Amino acid sequence: MNAVTPALPAPIGLLAELTHRCPLRCPYCSNPLELDRRSAELDTATWQRVLTEAAGLGVLHVHLSGGEPTARQDIVDITRTCAELGLYSNLITSGVAGALDKLDALYEVGLDHVQLSVQAVEAANAERIGGLKNAQPQKFAFAERVTALGLPLTLNAVIHRGNIAEVPALIDLAVRLGAKRLEVAHTQYYGWAYVNRAALMPAKADVDRSIRTVEEARERLKGQLVIDLVVPDYYAKYPKACAGGWGRRLMNVTPTGKVLPCHAAETIPGLDFWYVQDRSLSEIWAESPAFRAYRGTEWMQEPCRSCDRREKDWGGCRCQALALAGDAKATDPACSLSPLHGKVQALAIAESALETAPDYQYRTIGGAPRVALPEGAPA
Ligand code: SF4
Ligand code: FES
């Protein structure tokens, strides 16, 4: 079955957040502030059943993610199941701790692709951002083994005030490590990044320089390296189609089996999320109130409702609209047509101009940080 109904195409991707456990503590992590504990994680058989349902539903890609997915003892079994079902598997990993020890076995059972995070090029800076000493040599050894096995490698670098000067060096690093693709992904401010926004917000001039650097490198490295660029929302003219549009392309299954339309959806109060323990993936995709809440364009208010971009960006990000406008149905304030856009840009400029960036509030299991949230944060 490739579609739930003719009017509702199947999702193309499943983000399987296998665990929230992670050796790194990145201050921009997109996981929720309240991280799931190991004792509440889905077991192997349930994940295998979910993957079987995903394949039946028409999903093509499975992103094995976390946290750090190789922290799961059963990561090889889960990856083998993806291969047996014909699902393209992408391991989203930090490449540290036990990741390298499991890599050959993952390759042997049919892993298709590796996406490795890099926090910076300069080791001390990278390890400060990720909150883990000795991470950098482990990452480089991991990358070397990925390419030695002939697996396609993508490097993912989340860009912010603390590493934006390293964008040219990150491009050189991707070439040196034999990556086929580099994601220069300016921070998206939800999850832990929202808490750390004042520490992470780069200056507009630095953002513009990083974009020019990427554009120049794309020309220079044509045929060798593909560079994806995610521009920072707060300085954008139009928002991105978050998650490809709500309930249109992606399903996100959390470590405890909750199925979300995007990774920050739990921040929106009043949404009813269904669990894989209770319903099939196909039923959740078609009927879950959370997926139906902002699917399509019916829910939109002005200016989105009558905008000719409404089926391009689907009104931007619902979670960001809630965080910044206090209303998940509002136009994403990243959009220049939002009445709040000027305020959001002014906020970004003020934060990026702070002489000294605040300390990071590192991601940690065991509860949200005991700090005041920045202005505009939901209570
Ligand atoms: Fe997109 Fe809405 Fe802005 Fe139009 S008004 S560009 S639909 S966010
Ligand atoms: Fe939820 Fe963008 S993160 S819609």
C-alpha cells in the first residue's frame, strides 16, 4: 500500500528516536527538555513491528536517531529489520562512545547511510560545544571507517555563534573526511536551542558571510561535495516548510512510542498524541488528532490563509508560532508577512550583540534546566 487514501499520501520518512540517551550534551539538541529514561524505552520487538508497519504504509526512509542510536544494544537487529523490509536506513550518530565498535556489524546487516554530527573543526571548541572530552578523535576515526567500508557519509554541522567562524574549515573537513554531503544547518530554535538561544544566536553579518561561503564552495566542489544549507529562521524572509509540512511527509516515533508530527510537537498544549503500543502506524497517520490538527491549510489564519505560498511552506513552523506568537495557528513569526516578524528580528539582533554570550545550559536527562527561559518562551 503506497497511500492511506488517494487524498492523503503516505509519509516518506520515519524518524525513529530509539533512545534519548547520548554521550554528548549539545546545547542545541532538538530533543525535548524532559528526556525519556531508558526504563521507558520501547523494546526490540515493538520497534520491529513499527518498522514493518512503516514499510506497509509506504515509508521509504528510516532515520535511526536519538539521542545516540548506537547506545541501544539492539541497534544491529533494528537495522537488519530495516534492510529485510527494504527500508533505506540512515544512522544519525555522534560517532563516539561505542559507535565505532558497532559500525562493521551495522554495515554487514545492510545499513545504507551514515549521518555524523560535528560540533566544530577545532577540537577544544568542538568538545566544549558537545560537552564531552576526547570526542573529536573518536569522530574522525568513525568517519574514516565509514568511508573505508564504502558507506555514504554525510556530515551534519549545526551552526551558531560558537562555531560560525569555522564554516570554511567545516567544508574543508568534509572534503578531507571523504563525505559526499555536508549539512550546514543554522540552529533551529526549539528544544534545548530555545533555552540557549541567547548563547547561540549569531550576528546577521556572520550569517550572511556563512551563506556566501557555502555558495562559493558549492561551485568550487561541484561533483565532489553536496552542501545543504539551512538558513536561520529569525533572519529569514520566508519560513521553511517545517517537517515538510505538518502531517505530510514525516512521522516521528519517540523512545517511549509516542508518535509526533514533528520533534517539538509536544510543546503545543492540547494535542492528543497516540502511541504505537495502542494503534497501528497507518491508523495514527490517518486519524491521530495531533496529525490532523495542522494538516493542510484549513486551520490557517491570515495572512497565511490567503497567501500564495501557503502550499509551499505550509505556514512555517507550528511550534515556533506557539513559542513566539503564543498561538500555534499563527503565521510563523519567521515570515516577513507576520506582524511579529520585526520583533523577532530585533530580538535576534539584540541577543547576537551581547558582548559575552551566556553559558550553555547543557542537555541532560533528569529534567528541564533550572534557568529562566528567554523572553517569548511559553510558561
Ligand atoms: Fe508562508 Fe504564511 Fe508567510 Fe505566506 S504568510 S509566506 S503562507 S508563513
Ligand atoms: Fe514542530 Fe516545526 S518543530 S512544526
